[in-house]
Amino acid sequence: MTVESKLIPILREGIDIVKMISFKRLKDALAQKYPGQESAFAAKLAGALINAIFGAPPQEEPFAAFARSHAALIAQELTETGGMLEELRIPLTDALRIQSLCDHQEGRDSTATLRQAQELGILLTDRDLPLPHSFIELVRKLGSGFGLLLPPLPKAEEATTH
């Protein structure tokens, strides 16, 4: 097994963590925006927005049905996601770019997803492309800050636990 084939799944896990954090942030913002709706509505709408941002249309029901029946609302809310996710633009930019690199390694072109993120005001174009190690470190810090991951062990403890 090559290093590359081990790295892509690890990077994709990091992308998923950024998606989860973005989902939580969007769900909270949408719940405030649509207080009359049930909480499942905000969750489904947030999920549809994350799927749209990352170029991954839902395949499973009831999510695909929700996306079809609320396509206009999703399109409208998508134009406002840059503002709702302002403080997550750095990890989102890195996750979208890393996703594009992983897709490229797997023979897929996700240029359109990057272009859309730029048009939505999510992608920071002047940010350098992250190295895999720095992306994983960013995700660890972010994930532990949101309670999704355990914080990384300090270097001294790491050496004694192996």
C-alpha cells in the first residue's frame, strides 16, 4: 500500500469534520432564521447547503426529496452561506481545496465546486494551498474545539504512549 493511498482517506476524514462543524453552525443559524419550523427542517436545510457547497448532491431519501422540493430555498440560502460561515472560511477553503486534490488523485474534476465556493464568498482565493500535515493539524484543533475530536496529545506524552 502506498503512502498516497493511506493519505487520501485520512484527508477525506478531515474534510468530513469540517463539514460537520459547518453543518452545526448552519443548523444553528437556520434554526434562528426559521423559528416556526421544526428542528428537522433546519437540519435538512443545513445538510442540503453543505452538500451543495461540497458538490455532493444527496442520493438517499428523504434527503434527496427534501433537496428537490426545496430547491429554490436551497439556492437562495446558498447565496447567504458565506456570511453565515464567515468564521469558518479558512477551514472551509482548505477542506474544499484538499477535496479537489483528493478528487484529482481519483480522476475526478471538482473545479466547478471550487468556482462556486468562490462565487458564494466562501473560498479565500489568496490563501495558500494547505499541505496535508497542516490541514490535518487545523482539523484536529477545530474538531477538538467543537468537541468532535480529542485534542492532540502533547509531543512528550505522545512518545511515552506508543
